[in-house]
Amino acid sequence: MPTSVSRRQVVSTLFRDPMQALVDAANRADGQVVRLNLGTFRPYLVTDPEHLQHVLRDNAANYVRDGKGLLWRPVRRAVGEAILVTEGPQWESSRGVLQPLFTKPRLDTMVAELERAIGAAVDPLDADAAAGRPVRVDEMLTRIVCGATMRVLFADRISVPDAMRIVDALGTVATTMVSRFAVPFMPDRVPMPGDRAFDAAVRTIDAIVYPVIHDALREPGDGQDIVSALCRQRDVPLRRIRDDVVAMFSTATETTIAVLSWLWPVLARRPDVEERLTAESGATGAYTRCVIDELLRLWPAGWMIPRTAVAEEVLDGTRIRAGGTVLVSPYATQRLDALWERADEFDPDRWAAKRRHHRFAFFPFGGGPHQCLGQHLFLLEAPLIIATLLRRFRFRVEGPADLTPRLGASLRPKVPARVVLTPR
């Protein structure tokens, strides 16, 4: 029989602190599959690494990303039939087109270009530093990531200002869909708070993306950028190209922006970490990678991975019914007391100890056939951004350093940090 977490246990903290409610439920289950009792919605929470390996890799065909499923419907409203939500031949077709653009060998050849693009995107911060103007960390990171990503993956088909507008719109999408996540059984036809802002954000995205696609369709060429590659496909509807462009834009930008947005509040609390990062001063340094892994552990951008069971199955004594929703959460597993010593503490040195963890004890990019395409890009780009910024500036965070998560499709600080820069 599954461990059952009652509606009272979950709901009592769900609205006050939903992220902590998830972790508390996982810790109480102590490795067992949890049946969350949320009234008419009773998903299974799977957090044990062995169980996760089964769901995400070994028997992935039975645990699918059902675009019509309760928790996927809000995502589908934004990205339609994109690679992020589809399965089967359509997913295989899109993956086959896009995966070659994200391989580690290909991205490794672009490091110098990526570094130049990041440096150029950081240059405008000199004026802010000289004037003593506070800078919002999320806006700073958005400009840097868009400047680099539009160059190396989109061949400048999307301008940086337009890319920043898309990121802002995707942020609105990510936060306004939360109301539908909270009541996943609510039909789309029933109005919900945030629907108008959601629809306006989607219109903003479409107004930018569709003209770019039309230009590429007229002259697709042989470019190795995302838009060109998608537009060279034959007999693919325009809407599907649009959906994949938007999905890959999000994949290529959101993880880096979201994960690095936690770094500056952390550094405000841990000046020793900033001192060691600055002393290392290199993008390939071992300590920098330890810091990045710890950011990914505590605040994975993709904090929730819902799946739908195709056929009934018994998982470690728990009967998962066909059609049941299975919740997989890197955020919860990566904070389990049974897996991580001082699980809630930011400690980069835990990675230097070379302790071996189960493959699915730490999986910020998912796992199995649907592992995030942008993983290698992030692991190249994030260290370069950190090294470039800390080499050129000292940072002072204005006000208290807030590490409270903002609930959305991706995980960012609830209150964006503001920093004052000083040239080194």
C-alpha cells in the first residue's frame, strides 16, 4: 500500500509554503511512494532515486508527458505541440532536428564566441557601476543570456531587445499559470486569475516569433541555428515550428537566468563563497563548478516534472493506476534529509568531497529520453557569466538577501535582488 499523505497535512502548508509542503511530504514518506490527498486530485509523489530511475528511464514509455493531462494543460496553452510536451513520432522528429545543435562537441567549439558575446553584453554595466546605479539581477542576467544565446543558437535572427521581451512574456506565462496548477481539474473554459495577462503574454511572443519564422521560411539556407533548422523541415505546420521555436528559446535562456538569479542573494549571505569564486577567476575552475552544482541542487529551474501512467503498474509495492498523475520533483529529492547531509544548507564543498550519489539523487535537468537539451549549454555558459562578472565588478546587494522561491513553471527568487556594482 502507498503511503498516504492526507489532505489536511498537505493543504495546511500548501498555500502558505508550497515548496516546503512538497519537501515535508517527501521526508515523511521516507523513500516510499506518496499518494497526496488533495480532494478530487490525488497524484503520486515519487522521490526515491531508484523509483525515479524506473519512472524517468527504465520504464519511461509507461510514464509519459501527457499534453492533455491535468498538470500539462497550462504548459500546452503556451507552447502547443512543442517538443517539451509531445511524445512519439512528433517528439522524435523535433528531437532529431534539434539535438545536433546542443551536443557537447558542437557547443565546445563555440566557447570563444560565447565568451565574446557575454563580454559584449556585460559592457553596458560599466556605466551603471560608474554612476552607482542599482541593477536588478534578473534584468542584468536576461540581457547577458539573451545577448549570448541569440548569437550562438539563433544567429541573431531575434534581436536582443526582442529576446528580452520574450523572456519577460515567458516570465508572465510562468507565474500566471500557477493558478491553474493549483486547481488542475478546472476546465480551460472557466476563467481564472491571470488568464488575461497570460493571453497577452502569448500574443507578445507570437508577434515577435512569427515574423522571424516567415523570414526563415522564405530563405532557410543552411544555417546551423535553431530557427533555420526547424524551418528546413518538410510538411511541418507553421504552428508546430512556432511551438518548437518558443520551447527552445525558453530552454536556451530560462535555466541560466533562473539558476544564476540565486547566486547573488547567496553571495550576500556567504562572502566567503564570493571570495573563493573571485580568487579562482576562471570559468573552468573546480570551485565554480561546485557552486553551480549546489545552486542546481537547491534551486533547480525545472522543479516539477509531471508524468501520466499509461498502464497500471506496481512500483515498490504501490499500485499506480492507469491514467494516474505521477509527480517527480528534483527540488524535493535534492533536499531529502535521507540523501543529503544538512540538506537545506548551501555548501559547495559537498561536491568537492567526491561522494558518490545515485544518478537520480541529483537530476536538475531531468533524466532518461527527455533529459533537457540545454544541459551542456548551461554548463558552458553559467561559469563564463560568473567569471566575467566577478572579474570585472564587486557586488553589494541592496537590502536583505531573500532566498524565498517564487512559485512558477520555473524557480526564481520571489523578490529579485538589486545590486550596486563597483569596478575592480
